[in-house]
Amino acid sequence: MARPSLSDPRYYFNRHESWLAFNRRVLEEALDEGNPLLERVKFLAITASNLDEFVEVRVSGLLQQVEHGNPLAGPDGLSPEEQLQRLGAELHSFVAAQYDCWNQLLPALRREGIRILSVAHLDRAGHDAMDLFFTRQVDPILTPVTIDPSHPFPHVLNKALCVAFQLRRNSKPGTTFLGVVTVPRKLPRLVRVPDKNGGIDYIFLHDLIETHTRNLYKGYKSSLQPHFAPLATAISIFTRKSPATCLIW
């Protein structure tokens, strides 16, 4: 009987797909109703942190290989470009599963008296309290920028959540600009809403910023664009290359 060849790709798992399978097992802990509720939320947060690192290090490494024209396949027989194609589908599927998990956790948190609300659903007292919070603690540390031919895309901190706006100047309604506001890291992403009745309500900081666009971009009409967070590749971090090598995730 012939001995199997250890160079046969059929005997090897792809190392990156194997790592994503591990992160799926972490996500399964977040989906497990037998775990304490806040532990499930923590597991979901861990999967997000893991995924950021995966894209920063592993996906960026594959991108560098493709950019340099490296066609060499690994032990699993997949070239860097083939791996990227397969990982792209896996990553989209995984992020969709993360959102599904979060949408399951929200009602469970609500049943325990913990609500994650949008600013639009706050009562009058909550609105007033959050407006005051924005004026005193958020607005002074925001730096809204406008991007046009004379103002290039600004430097954005790695993993910093940003809110983008499509802007139209009131004096020139036919011209559009892109506005970018970085959500400050000095403040918590979830802001507790004061409640005299002892309720546990939170809003997202970026939601609060979005509702105050009129104060950030005076003289413009704005429409909201998707949020984004840049991820610097591991290579750009260690070699201090230009931020142009960043990935948007």
C-alpha cells in the first residue's frame, strides 16, 4: 500500500479559514442561551475584536502578496488571490451572523430592563439630557472636516469609528461635498441616559452625533452616509507607511 504524499493539498486545512472557524465557535457562545446574558454580549464583542485583528494582519498579508504578484500556493494548494476570494465570502457571511446575533441579544437585554435606544425614541426628558451632554462633553472635542479638491481625505486614527455625511452647501445646492466626523474615543460608545425611575437606557454616541449635524455643518444640508472604521494594515503599522495602505472595514 502506497504511503500518502504529505504534499497533497487534500490533507491540509487553510490556516485562515481555520481561524475563522475558531471565531465562529466564539460566536456560538454568544448565541448559546444557556450562557449568562451579559457574557453572551461579551462573547460577541470578542468576535468583533478578533475579526479586526484578522483583517489587519492576515487579510492585509494576503493583499500584500497579491500586490507584489506572488502566485505561490500554500500547503492547501490555494494561491493568495484564491484565498482572498474565499475569505471575502466567509467574512461577509460572518459579519451577517454577528448582526443576527446582536438582533437576538437586543430583545433579551430589553426583557432584563436594559434598553439600547435610538435618539429618536427618547422621551422629552431624555432628549433634553442628551442635548445637554452633547453641548457640554461631545461638541467641544469634535473636529468635523469637509473633503473637497482643496481638502484631501484627513488622517483618521486606526479603528476609530467615523460618521460620513453628504453635504450640499446652501449657497451652491448643485455641488456636493463629503463631511467626516470621528467619534471621539475619550467618551464611551454607549452613553447612559439619565432616568429618574431607575431605568437602564443607553444610546450610541455616533447616533447622538448624527442628530446634531445641523450644529456641526452650518450652512449645509446633509444626508447621512454609512459609518466606517479604518483598519491600518500590520505592515503599515510596523513600517510606518502612508495611511493610503489602510483597509476600510
